Amino acid sequence: MKKILKQILFLSLIMSVFASCKKDENQTLYEGAKPVVLTASNFSDPTILNSNKTTAEVITLSWNNPEYKFNTGASSYDVTYLIQVDTVGSNFTNPRKQEIAVPVSLSKTFKSGELNDILVSGAKLKLKEGEPHEIQMRIKATLGNNAAAVYSNAVSFVVTPHEDLNKPRLWITGSATASNWTNNPPDSQELTYLGDRKFQIDIDLQPGGQYKFLSKKGAWQPQWGGCSPTGGTISENPGNTNDPDAISTPDEAGKYKITVDLDAKTLTIVKI
């Protein structure tokens, strides 16, 4: 009886090892991918984007399929491609780098207006308009849920973005400013757009002055104001209600950094 039990146990062990080997044989293993080589064509370096030619093609990127390979053969899954755009020197570690999803394709042509939006008014980069910037692009290829990432070489060139004609704008006006009260303040009184309807300006202020903000040059509305000299909640007259009160300048003369958030309806003012 003991001999029979030993034989049964031995047979069970052999079957278990055999099943384990079969399982290992059937396991799908990733074996690698070809390098992705990125080339750029149909562009000039430097490139100056033109607000009057937003539909003009300015650069075409082309790359190869990495041909992901497994021990079972070439992958049949679709490859996902992202074009990463960043400033030279950040090496794509910049948290503000821009990523553009590409449909299943091996090329992408950017038009002037599209590229300008990515550089200036996109969700992240927000480069300064009218100045040359050295930017770089590369391809990130992945399978499935961001798996097996493969990166291409980077191509770089100098580009000067034009003003984003669709971005919100804001000017400061009032007795606290050089222009005094006017609905047509000079360019020097336009606040810098930070994105997400936030604006900022550094300005010299003297006690006893007042100011408001206008978002349309040549008109008194929309108009913003109504908070204390130290900042706080602001209010708006979009054109169908009463104008807010003017904002008084701080009691101490000096240069101040004013930040306005139109969505949160707040103003902060800090002496610098």
C-alpha cells in the first residue's frame, strides 16, 4: 500500500512540473522594439509665425513604427503616439511640456496657428509672444495603457510665436496710472496674461490714487474693480449693471505686483 501511495505522489509531482513548464512556454514576453527615428521637413530655422497666415504649413514631422516584438512574434496592437514639445535645455522633464496625441499615423504637419496655440496659449508652455524660443520635439510611442514607452530622437529649431489673437486681455486705468482715467490706456498698462484668465503687472503706485481694470480697449465695459487697497474680491460690470467702485492705492508708495484672477474674482497686491 505504501509503495502504491509513493507511486501516486511521484506521478502527481511529475504532472505538476510538466504543467508548470507548459505554463512557462505559453507566457508572452516583451522582447523590445526598433528605435524610433524622427525627422522634420518643410520648415525654416528660425521660424517666425505670422498671425495673418494661420493656415500656412510650417513643419512636418515623420517617424517610423517601433514594431514592438514579443516572443510570440510581432505585436498586432495599435501603437499610440504622442508628440512632446518643450524648450531646449529642459530635456522633456519640464512639467509644463506640451503633449499632442496623434491618431494612428506616422507623420504630423503643423499649421502656423496650431503651433502658435501650442507654444503660447496651450495648457502648459505659455511662451512669451514676439520673442524667439528654441524648442524641441520628440515622439513617445507606447502600447496599451502607457506601456513599453519608446522615445525618438529630438529635433530642435528656433521659433518666434505671434500674439494669440483670441486670448483674454486686461488693462489698468485710473488716476493711479500714467494715463489717468481713459478707456484707451497705452500698451505699457496692459497686464501680462498668465493663462487660465489670470493676469499680472508690476507698477509704481503713490498713495491717494485709484484704478480699475478694462478688458476691452476703447470701451468702459467690461470693467473690474471694487476691492480694498490690500486686495480681495473684485466685482465686474460686464455691460449691463452698475460699475464697481474704484480701487484705492496702498498707503505706502512703491512698486507693486498686482495679480488679477478673473475666474476666482480676486486681486492680490504685493510690494516688491
